[in-house]
Amino acid sequence: MTNPLQQLATFGQSVWYDNIDRSQLQAGQFKQMLEEDGIVGVTANPTIFEKSISSGHAYDEQMTQLIREGKTVNDIYEAVVIQDIRTVADLLRPIYDRTEGQDGYVSLEVSPELANDTDGTIAEARRFWQTVQRPNLMIKIPATPAGIPAISAVIREGINVNVTLIFSIEAYRQVVNAYLNGLEARNGAGQDIHHIASVASFFISRVDTLVDKLLDDKIKASSDAAEQQQLKALQGKAAIANARLVYQDFERLFSTPRFESLKQVGAHVQRPLWASTSTKNPAYRDVLYAEELVGPNTVDTMPLETVVNFRDHGQARYSIGDDLTGAQTALTALENLGIHYNDVTQQLLDEGVQKFADSFHKLFDGIQSKQRAIKAEQATH
């Protein structure tokens, strides 16, 4: 029987794995997913690394050695993460070579502490790029007001970028513009642009999680059965509608004379990447977001649970262009009900930055406690 994950490629969609875990790498589980599931890239973030490092013992030996060498908490974090990133990059390198740089990437995120620091983001992106030394690395930069100019600067330097935490169509347009600005500046300086790759990571399920909660509040506050029904009918609609309208923008923005002139000198489109595609609401189909956003020049980054579910019962079909009128109607209806698009997407961006920062702090706290335990052990010997 054909694996539905592999079928997605026939519709022009690449599947990337949203996870890095050294125990999976050591057990050969990740390599197996590359071979059997058509996985062609990997993304990670501070939350993923925090979970991987805090659960199990795959990182204990390296961390203990680094602590004994007197390394700082930040040094330990970077050494551990960069080892995993290099390992994954090397496993993905044959895909990168085979697809001529279309796929085969692994993403490493700049510190969430730099979300509002343009210069700091540029400096860290440059340092990670030089440290990892893999052409199939993407540096993750958030689509914050400070992150947007950093994207242009980093692309200008020839560094691949995964723009993360995009929630609104307006932010998406700024991201595309930043990418094109970077390409134009590099090309204008007489430098090659054909090897530069970028994806725009648009977050999906978090939109429904917040909008559905706001609709729930309105349902509870209403005593009109017809109104309650109207509100319920909008639940689970915002996230897919938002992404489908963004894809329309993608098609428009990358068919302009501005991009065409860059394409003639080797530029690639910046593909939309659907992030946060696991279904949070148990009332919804567990592969809802993976099934409804399939189309050419897209990437879907799936956590393990979604990979397993889609492999088992996912249906691969072209779906990204379905019911675009309905998508706009749903967002307009929410606006008319007082659930304002700009407020929702701004809240999601603020929360997204905070969640990654919290995971970062939790990870550093875990390394510190391990550091203290080993130092105490050393003192007793």
C-alpha cells in the first residue's frame, strides 16, 4: 500500500519533520523515516530541544563532559544543539544534493531573547552559520518587527533563512519583501543567489486554538440558539482560511516582474511552510491541517504524532485552493463578530515569542541543575 506521506510529493508538497531527538538519531528511527516516509527536511525550536534534552539520557554523557570541563550553561547548550544539527544536516545532505537545494534542510533558531534585537539576531545568525558549516542549514528568525530587517541582512550575506512565527497576512507580505530585498542587495553586489533558500513558516493550529476560545466565550454569553449555532459553525475555520489566503498571496507575489527578474539570475521562491500542524482539538480530525493545506511549492513540517497519523490514514489531495471564497467569508464573519484579525495575530505572535523564551529558560535551568549536581559530586571526591 502506498504511504500517504510519500504521496504528498506528487502534489508538490515537501514533508519536513518537526523534531530533533538524539535518542531517535542513535536508534536509527530518524533515518528510517527518511527512507520510508519521504521526510525531506527537519525543523526544531527551543521547545523541541528542551523536551529532547530533559527527557531520557541521550545527552547525559556529552553534557557531563562539558560540565566537567567548566563550560558555561550557554556553551553547553550550543555544543549539544550544534552536534545534533550537524548530525541531522549530514543525514539530510544526500537529499539536499539530489534536489539541488530544494529540500534537505535542518533549521536552527536564534535565541528567543533576540526577538526584539535586529543587530543581535544578525550576529547570532552569522555565528551559527559559520559554526555549523553546512550548506543545508537554515537559520530561524522570527517575523517580529526587529526580525524583518534581519532577514534581509542575513539573506544578503548568503545565509539560508527559515522565517518563523508568522501569523498574519500582513506579516507574511513583510517577510516576502524582506527576502526579495536581501536577494536584490546580494545580486546588486554581483554575488550569486542561486544557492540561497528560504521558507516562510506560517503557524496554523494556534490560530484555531485562540479563535475557538473567543467563539466559546461568545457562545456562553449568548442566549439566542440561532446565534449560538452561527458562532459554532465558525469554529475550526480560521486557521485553514488564513493559510489558504496566504497561499494566494504567495502565488501573486512570486509571479511579479520583481521576482521574475531575480528568477532569471537563479533566485528560488520562498516557499510557505505550514507549522504547528498537529491538531490540538480532539473534536477535529487528527490530520485536519495536514490534509487541507496541500499544494505546489509548500512545506508541511509535522511532529511525530502527525507523521504517524498521516502515514496511517491521511488523504493526500490538492486542497490548498479549495473554497477560497469561503475562506474570506469566514474571516469577514469573525471580524463582524468582534474577533479582530489584527488583535488575534498580534496576540499569537507575542505568545509565540514568550513560549519559546520560556522553553529556553527552562532548558537553561535544567542544564544549571545538572551542572550543580556534578559540581557537588566532584567536591565530594
